[in-house]
Amino acid sequence: MSAGVSAPAGFDPRGLRAPPLGAGPWPLQDLVLDVSGQCNLACRYCAESANLPHRRPMTPAVLEAAWRLLCPPGRSRREVAVRLGSGEPLLAMPLLRRLAALIEEDAAAGDGHRVRVFMTTNGTLLDEKARDFLLAAGWN
């Protein structure tokens, strides 16, 4: 509690603790990825642009390792989500295509995870080719 503010009578904030987690494993359900590491606009008002250091684009090896964490082979069928943003994802089209291929490979292997992909973009790089890819992939 901040100085000058008292807790209600009978309330002891030291007694607040998160309940202990049971035995794992605790499989990931969502994965948030910055595949490009940068934005093509670098707007003055963008908090991320002003506060975060420049990052290099994600490598295919890191993308594949992240995918294996989210959807390990042999894991029972479940719903998962991948969220792309924090930079302009369309700057990394080869990685987006690789992610789409990983999702297709997962489905073909019979693991059958239901994967929902959400992408935040500024839209400046959307052309017919990117549009067709995103529509075919069924991404949000």
C-alpha cells in the first residue's frame, strides 16, 4: 500500500498469495512473436518504437523452436494461438510462410492442433500477394 493509505480493518496484504500450481506439465496455449524485430514506419507516437531497442529479425530456427514449445509432436489435440505483432510482421514474409507451413505440417501429421493466428499490421505492406497468402492461411 502506498504511504498515507491504510488497509481496511482486518485486511493483511501479506496474506495474499497465489495458490500453488499443481504438478505439470503446463503446456503453452498462446505464443506472442515479434518475427520482424522492426517496423517500417517508426512513428513518433509509438511507445514501442520509442522505448524498445532495435531487434534483429527472428531466425527460422527460433521460429521452429517456438513452434515446438507450443505444439510438441505427440501432444494431444488442443486449441492454441499465435499472435504476431510488436513490429511489422509483413517485413518477415518468409517467416510467415514458414509458420503457415509448420501449421500445415502439424495438421498433416495428425496432431490436429487447432491453431488460430492473429496478426497486427499497419497495413502499408499489404499487396495482392500478401492479401492472398493471409486469406489462404485463414489468419486473423
